[in-house]
Amino acid sequence: MTSDSSLPKASSPRTILVTGGSSGLGLATCHALADAGNTAIGIVDINAEATEAALAELRAKGVPCAAAVGDITTRDSAEALTAEIVKALGGLTGLVNCAGVYPRRPILDITDADWDFSFSVNVRGLYNMTIAAVARMEGNAPVRNIRGRVLNVSSIDAFKPHPKNAHYAAMKAAVVSLTRSLGLELAPKGILVNGIAPAGIATAKAHAAGFVPELTAQSAIGRAAEPEDIADVIAFMMSDANRYMVGETVVTAGGYYIP
Ligand SMILES: NC(=O)c1ccc[n+]([C@@H]2O[C@H](COP(=O)([O-])OP(=O)(O)OC[C@H]3O[C@@H](n4cnc5c(N)ncnc54)[C@H](O)[C@@H]3O)[C@@H](O)[C@H]2O)c1
């Protein structure tokens, strides 16, 4: 599946950083954003090999792009990774917080290490990257009153019980909450913070793990979401056409669960 070519085109030059942009939904998001034209893409990811491959795909399309390989879980590393992207691409107008981890553990067996790992990437890393990005976006010239956009990737699991992965679901609920608070705080500064809550996606990893039949059965549409189904919604939310959403998380779940 490819991105929808009728999505809004970027009306002015923009530079968007995508965390976790080297695989799965993050990579599809890089392509969907780039396909809007006028867009430079920065990838921040911990996986060096996958990041090089992702950059090669974007370069082959003629997209201006750069990457910073590292871990988003500390404030210092998130700041350094963001600085590297801004230096390479000359600015920042948007951030997609897509990096995430979701190792499963039954609810009665979750260890301290499981909690800490899930929190460090899914919540603290997302927060760290947002703080670093907002510091750059505040100084941008406003376009229709907007200086920048942040999009947080949550999950449908934020809204429903998930005893097979309760710590992940709790972290994604925290992302919904952070999106609300950051949205309200930053809107007066011209920065729109919003989120998306997808259901299971038929990524390459989901195919390899044999999850796709289960995802298909859960969908009211009769098929699992392709990464592009979600990436196109993100591309819209990162476009100039999104100018009045503040702190909102858009459920995009094919009817799997309707909160
Ligand atoms: N796949 C799904 O079914 C699904 C459903 C709902 C929500 N989501 C969310 O979508 C996002 C992407 O999921 P995906 O399935 O594409 O996952 P993925 O594992 O393919 O991609 C995640 C990326 O994040 C990077 N990453 C992980 N930890 C990092 C760290 N500490 N610092 C920097 N980068 C790091 C990984 O290297 C990887 O490239 C996640 O936030 C996930 O929770 C996924």
C-alpha cells in the first residue's frame, strides 16, 4: 500500500523529526510526510543499521534527510540527538514521537525492570524529545499562527483493558494524558500537540510474528491496518490543514474498539 497522493501538500518548507523513524509505523510516516513535498525528514532511532537503510530509501526519493542514532530515554541524549538533526537540516517545524517498545508480560508477572524500561522509552523518551523539539520550534516564524506541531503515537490499548500487556497500555494512557497537558500548555505558544491511537498494524514485524490473522479478525473493516493507513492520518495531522486540534488523541482503529 502507498500513501494517499490526495493528502494536503506542504505549502511552506518544513522539517520534521520522526523518532523511531527507521522501521514499522515510523518509517511509513517518514514516507507519508516526505510525499507531501517541501519536507526535510530527520530520523532519531537507536537502531543504526535500520536507520541507514531508512535514510537510503528517503534519499532514493530525493528527500532531504538526516539521522541521529541514539537513545531518547535521557534528557541529555534527547537534547543531543535533536541538536544533531537541527544542525544537519537547519531547523525544526515538527516532531512525530513514534519510538516505542512493547514487550509483552502477563499482568501478574510485570517486573520492576519491565516497568522502568517501558516508562523510559514510551513516556520519558517521548517527553524528553518534546522538550528538546519545542525549544527549537518556539522561535519559528508563525504560519497561520502556528510555529510547530508535535504528534504523539499512543495506542488503542490506552483506552481498553489489556491484561497481556498492561504496563504498555498504562504507558500509552500516560501518553494520552501528556498530550492533553502539553497541548493546553503549548497552544498559546503556537505549537499544536496532538496524538493518534492506532489498533494493531500489519508491520513487517507483525507479519513475521504471525499476528496479522488476529489483527484482521479484530477489525470491523475486515483487514488489519497497513502502516500507511495510520501514517496518512499522521501526515494530515502534521499538515497545515490541521490548525485547530489541541491536545486531542485520534483513535484510528478500524472499529476494533470504539472508546
Ligand atoms: N505495531 C502496532 O501494531 C502498533 C499499534 C499501536 C501503536 N503502536 C505504536 O507505534 C509506534 C511504532 O510501533 P512499530 O510497531 O512501528 O514498532 P517498531 O519496533 O517497528 O519501531 C519502533 C522504533 O523505535 C526505535 N526505538 C526503540 N527504542 C528506542 C529508543 N530508546 N531510542 C530511540 N529509538 C528507539 C526502534 O529502534 C524502532 O525503529 C510505537 O510507539 C508503538 O507503541 C504500534
